[in-house]
Amino acid sequence: MSKTKSGYFFSALVAALAVVFTFSVINPVYAAERKSIRWATSSTGSYGYRVAAQMVKVLEDALGGEYTVTVNPYPSTTAAMKATMDGNAEIGYTADVGMTEVYAGTGSFKEYNPAKSKMVHTWYAYPMESFMAVYAPKASQYKSWADFSGKPVFFTPAGFMNWLNFIRIFKALGYQFKHVQIGEAAQGDALQAGTIAGAVCYTTAGRSLASYWRETELRLDIKIINPSPDEIKKLTAANLAPEEIDATKVFSKDVGVKTILGVPLLFGYNMLADMPEEIVYKMLNKFNAERENLAKADPGFGPMARNFVGMQVKGINANPTAPVHPGLAKFLKEHKAWNDKWKIAGK
């Protein structure tokens, strides 16, 4: 390169850098990095992860593009909750049964002291329903959930909320809970090989299947084993009444029953009390405004779309002594759905 060309290139580079520097001084907003929100979920094959991934753009838009939202998967919902409460995430995947254990100090949260603070009610997104499935050629061996007592079962990955749901189900029924921990991808092979007697399946809003369960049902034939009438009575008495699910709207093949009976639980994405009130308030208003579009994209959001405010109330009422985030409290007060018996976090 000639000296003339070299000098011209150097001068142009200096000029360009000067423009960039001047622009950054005049517009410090553009020079500063976007703030970060880390969203902790369960593993990548779970419904919780899928929903978080879908909601990233919606949340970033709600916050005016000032934040970058990243989805961080953990081995289980419990692990995602602890990551949030230990300060390694700002939003944590959870469910009503998980929040119960946090505030009761039981189960996976026995003697657990979060490095930062406990999660508080923030946003409840959808219901799920847990039930039992088996490999179709072996279905004749099982007549009710009693047939799984003491048998090796994959109750979803340990720490998942559906795993916790079946712990309380078996406790209510007086059955022995014998969990076998395997990877989600190995579920189909384990059912075929007989290393597990059954596997807990779950739907979201009676419609959507987790990604790993969709793969399982496409690979092999399965049958659903419903609880017996006596088991239904016991579960109902324990406030775990099964709900009816249309099997044809969930599975692509015949699963042996037209109506599945699943025990429900309510899932949410909660935060710590130190998240600014305005961020949560903006988030909830955006999700509420987009609820019908969200339901069109994913039927699991159907119940939330029909009654967004009511779902938040239901989530709080599942654990009414746990504090409510100030942003959610503000939102519910504006929608005349606040209960003065509830406690606002930090107040």
C-alpha cells in the first residue's frame, strides 16, 4: 500500500472513531449496555423452558428494549427456584406446590436458607395436570394407581413440580413413592425395556404436551391409567380432585381412554421482592394485553387468556401467607381484585 493510501486510510479511521466517540458522549444511552434479566427454567425439553423462550421478546418489548432477557435452563424446577433465590436469576420457574414447600420449609427446601431471599407471588401463567402412562403392550397389568405403589416409576425428573405433585398424590393415597431418575430422552426406552413400570405424563391446560413427551408418544404406543373411583374420592378429600382431559386433543394416537383424569397444579414465574415494582407492573400489563395472541400461539395459555386476573388470584390463594410482589399488588388493585388479607412484600 502506498504512503498516500496508507495515510488516507489512517485519517479515515481516526475520523470514524471520533464520530463514534462523539455520538456516545452525546447519547450515553446508546453507549451503555442493556441491563440483564436472567430467566431460570427447568430443562430444555420441558414446557416451562419452551414458554420462557416464547416470552423473551414480549418481556423485552414490555420493558422498552432497556433489558436483555436470557433463558437459563436448570435440571429441574426446584433447581431453577433455588438459583433465583440464591441470586443467580431474576425470574424463577415454580408452581403452587413448590411455593408451599419454600414457605413451609419442607421437602427439597427443608433447612434451605436462600443466599438472597425467598420468591414472592409475581406471575401465574398456566395450569398443568399430572397423570400416569405405561407402555401399551403392558397396560393390562395396571388397573389403577395402586398398581404403581412401590414399583419403579419415572415421576418426571426429580425436582420437577409434577414430580412434587405425585409425591403429594401418593401421600394422600397412602402409596409408596419409588422414583427412578433417568434422562427425559431415555423415557421411551425405559418403558419398553420394563426398567420403569410407568411414567408420569402431564398436560398444560389440558392440551399441550412437554417436548420430551411428544417425542415419546410419537416413538411408541402408550396407554393412560386413570385413578380408580375410590382413589378419586381420596384425592378429592385431600383437595387434589382430578380434572377431565380430552385425550384426543392431547395425543396423536389412541391412549386407551377418551377422558384422562389428571391432578392439577398451577405454574408461574416468580421473582424476589427486590425486583423494581415498575418492571413487574409493566410486565403484567403487557402479558395481559397480549393474552389472546399468546393463547393463539400456544393453547396452554388458554385459561390465562380467559381470565388473566383470576389466575393471579388463584396463584396467591394457593399460598395466601406468602408475600405478593408490589408490582402484582398494584396491578390487582387497579383491576379491583386485591384482597386486603394478603401481604405485600417489603411492607
